[in-house]
Amino acid sequence: MDDAAAGAGTGGDSGAGIGGAGSEDSGVGGAQIGTGGNPAERSGASRRAAARAGADTPLSGWSRRRFVGIMAGGAAVVAVPAPAGPPEGSAGDAVSEARRAAASVPSRAAATDRPLLLGTYTSAEGGGTGIGVASYDSATGAVTGAGTITGVPDPSYLVCHPDGRTVYAVDERDDGAVTAVRLADRKVLGSRSTGGSGPCHVSVHPGGRWLLSANYGSGSVAVHPIDASGALGERTALVTHSTPPPGPGQQGPHAHQFLTSPDGGHLLAVDLGTDTVYTYRLDEQRGTLTEVAQAHTRPGAGPRHLTFHPGGRYAYLANEVDDTVAVCAWDPDSGRLTIGAPQPSGSSGGTNYPAQFVVTGDGRYAFLANRGHNSVARFAVEDDGAVLRLLGTVPVGGDFPRQIALSPDGGLLFAANQRSGTVTVFHVDAADGQLTRAGEPFASPVAVCALPL
């Protein structure tokens, strides 16, 4: 294994704060989205798959990262011994320490300021030099730059450990890796190989002992142990999606997301290349994976990202290639996902690639990032999560919103706009799900991920 530990460093990049402009919905629709059978394959799937090169699709072999740089300028299972258990101490102690660690990341110290971490492509023309560090005012949405954590190549997706002390980044390169960074002093704790190419998503199992990653280029998912310090151990599992065969316009599997179900009993891997969501069981002692089910979209849908409703019985799927979304029913006992009928993403019919859903903590509203249409679509969530009703869209004020995230209190929504190199912040109205821009977008080079803490 080609794992290597990297050194830590900090930079001095900074950015200006944001003012307070407003924004209105650009359209209203009345489509209801619920579960149901998939209709016949929609025409144009191959054309959309080819057009997706403007998003993330490989042009020949895996060239996702390289093409992103151009645009910005314009199953085998391996087992090893189980890791050490999580740090001792009460949950309250962990939360207090996490808050102290997080508070050391940004340079501002006001009570309403919270840390914000920003992902980028370091190898892209005009890209950043590592993980961007900033702070945001939780009341106004203003963002201020506070430097860069260097020593992490192409950190295109970020996630924080449940205890708040460590952040993990994918190194989205041909020789893919995941890297751990301690937030208190910005020290890079080391990197581990994901066993595949182009890792584009990472998450932490709720128990805090396992890191899950998805290799887009090689179509595989990996598991790494997390020790008491937050550092990563040797990979314990690597599974390649060999069946079913690739969908229309695809040359192989492309794992795009690897997450844990709300009940914690299963892991789900969303694969754009095979039009499939795979369900696994994780052996929490050994870190190995066992496949238990598959759910298939219609051919050519190109599923990218799955987000669960807080109720735990429904989830929302963003289909990148055919520009649709779907409500999915989840059975936590069997681990079976039932994918509903495809419905509109809120785009106006031009070239658009849905990227990601987020759902408010109370489960009443869902938001979808639309790349191409360059908007956030707003949905009302009804019937305890079984129905999505499109309310309208809000322009992001940037180009190609690849990722969105809600602040921990749910009061702000962040949109990372890849091609314009900006992050847009919205106030979220808890009463009606309205989004109002907090000001001008914050400049961040090749912004592909925003992680508010």
C-alpha cells in the first residue's frame, strides 16, 4: 500500500466579509414526487452522459479531475485487525473539547462566529493550495477567510468526525487517498490509500471508528479504521461494483457516495456508472463489508447523491445524468431501498446536472443544488417524507453549485460554486423554507465543498 504521512502547514489567505442582499424564487411548480415504479427509459440518456463531461464524467479513462481543471480555467474484501476503540470520556467532554478545537480554526473570536472549511482542486488551474479555512457569522452569514491548511492534495470533499476534533478529506487523484487533519492545530495526521482512483466522497460511521470513501474513477468503496487520535489505519475493506454492467453512455462503475443509513445498521453506496444504489452491512469489529441488496434506477439516470429524511423511512435521490430526482422508501430491517418514479429537478429544461439534496432538521423542506441551471431548488416535504412538492428555484449567484450544506443550527445554507470559484450563503426561513441571499458570494478558488461547523 502506498500510504504516506504528510506534513502540516498554514497559509495566510483571507477574504472579505459579506453584506446583505436578497433573492427571490425564479419559478414555482406544483409537481408532487412520491414513490412508484420506474417508467420506460427516457430518450437522450446517452447524449446527456456525453454532455456530462462538463460536469464530472471521464472523457477517456478517468479524467474527471483534469477536465475540472480545464473548466475552472475557463468486489474483493480485504480484512486486517480491528482498530483501537474511540477515546474515553463522556459525550459532554467530547463536545466541549470539539468546540474548543473548532474555535481555534478561524481567526475571528466573536460569539456568533463559527468555522467554515472549504474544499478545492489544488491541481486545477486557478485552484487553491489546500483546505480553505474561514469563519462565518451565524447571524448575518458573513464569511471571512482565515488561511489554508496545506499538505492535502485535491481535497474535493470534506467531513468532520462526530467528536468535532478531526476533519477528513478525499485526495481526488488517480492514486486516491483520504487524509486526516486535526482541527485544534491544523496538523495533518497522515493519509491512507483508498485502493482506487478519484475518490469523491467521504463520510464517518456514526460510531466514529470507521471512515467510508467512494472511488469515482474505479467504481469502488473503501473502509478505514479511525484510532483514538483521529488518525487513519490501514484499509480494512475495498469492494468494486462489478454488477450490474454499466448503464447507457458509461464505461464502468462510478461510485459517487458512501454513507450510513439513519438507523446505523447499513451502509449505502450510490453508483452513477451502474445506475445502482448498493446496500452493505458493516462488521463493526473487523471493518469488512457484506452486500445485502441492490436498488436500480431506470437506465441512464446516473444517480449521484442520496439524502435521508430525519424520519428515517424515506430518502431523496439526485440523478445527475438524466436531470431528475426521486423519492425512495427505506426498509431499515432488510436494508432494501425502493426507488420511486423520476420527477423534475426544477431546472428549466436546459443542460443541468442535479448534485445534492439537503433536508432541514425538522424534515419540512428539502433543497437541491442544480449545476447548469445554477440554482437551488426548494421542495416542501409532505406525508411524513413520502412526498416532495416543488416550490421553486433560487439563483445561486454563481456558476456550477456542486455541493450545498446547512449550518448546524439550520439557519444558513452554503452553496459551493465550482466554476465561478465562490461560496454563496443563504438565510433559511424555518417557517416557509424561503432562501434569501446573505450578501455577495465569498471568493474561494475552485470551490467544490463548503463544510460549516
